[in-house]
Amino acid sequence: MKLTPSAKNTHANLKKAAKEANESRAAAVKTASSNQEGLFEQVQKCLKYLAEDPRRPGLQTHEYDAISNPVRSGEKVFEAYVQNRTPGAYRVFWCYGPDDTQLTIIAITPHP
């Protein structure tokens, strides 16, 4: 699986926010996970499932026409759900390529 620079940046920012929230929670001796920690775990789980099977039913993967394919011009871009029924629910936008068996993550973002 390959990530575009934009997707790598978003992933790194989510990871950093989750780590900071975890450290803050530990310092305050709280046991419940923060929203940032939960979001990062959900993104990680979505990426894992995409790598295993992009057609996994829980991902609710479908075509997304508003983004053009940066890897293979004219080919399809897909959207997978990280969250559902959540305000500002996160999505992962991806496409096949550059190889036929490789996925490229285009963006990790709140639903537009």
C-alpha cells in the first residue's frame, strides 16, 4: 500500500494527536480513550482492512467521482468509510496503482 504525500501528512498528524492525547490522559490518570486516540485506531483499522480486502463489506467501498485519479489518469477513485453516522465522519479515498495489485491512498479526510 502506498500513500500520497498528502495522505502521509494527514496520517502523521492523526498519529501525533493520538499520541499527545494518550500522554495527556496518562498524566491525568484517566482510563477512557480520547476522541483522537479512537479516530487514529479507526483509521488504522480501515487501512488494514483495505490492504486485506478492499471489497470488505464494513468499509462500504464505492466509486467517488469528485476526485481524479493521480496515479492512472481516467481510472476510478474509491471511497472507504472509516466512520459512519458521525458528524464529520472520516473517509479514505484510494485508487489502484501504480501496479494492478497495489493500492494508493489518496486522502484521509472528514467526509466532504
